[in-house]
Amino acid sequence: MLKWAKKHKIELIVSSVAVNSPNNAEEVMAIGNTDSAREKIKKAGLKVLSHGTVPGIPAVLLNEGSIIEQDVIVIIFNTDGKGPDFKSSAQICMAMSQLIPGVSCNIPSLQQEAEKAEEIIKEAETESKHLKDSMYR
């Protein structure tokens, strides 16, 4: 991906990573691998992560991007890790729209759909609880 981006003169790669936050912190942060990437984060009005670790593929993108001088930004969002987190989806969408010119999000529509999906999931969990309990006795 990094070689392809360089070859096609892509200025910026944006990724995201969830961090476990049991206290439901809603702050979205970002980390950039170069001075210009960090400047883009600041211009977008996002908080720059100055200390911490990033796991997985986003970490590889940050490290390898540094080696070949490819700007990479990773958006860091919080989740409790207990199932779908549609609020975080809206936060990521907003952060990306701040970082990437021309990208926009219809947040009211996204939030409406998220609320519907959460209700359906809760109903399904409630309805299937007795089934699960009887299966594993």
C-alpha cells in the first residue's frame, strides 16, 4: 500500500485504531509519522498523541511510512470493546472529514441509523438470552 501510494503521488494515508477505554472517553486523537502529518492533525483541530503505542497494521503503516517519507496519520478512538460502537464510527467520520479535503459526513443520518442498529442488537440479545441460558446448562 505504501509503495502504491508513493508511486501514485498520494500525499497522505489515513488509518484508525480503537483503544480500550472503560471510562467511555469520547476524545479522538491522532498520531502522525512526520512533521507535516502532525501539522495536518493540528490544522484539522485534532489532538496530537505525543506519547503512547499504536498496535497492528496502523503501527506498521506509521513505521514503514516514516522510512519512505510517506505521510501517515492514524486516528485513535476509544471503545469499551463490548460490541458495536456506532458513536465511534461517527467520531472517526468527523475526524476524517477534518483531515481530508472534500470528505463530508451526514452525522444526523449516521446517528439515526446507529441508534436503530443498537436497538435491534439489544432486542436480539434480550430475546436470545433465554435460549443461550437453556443451551449451556
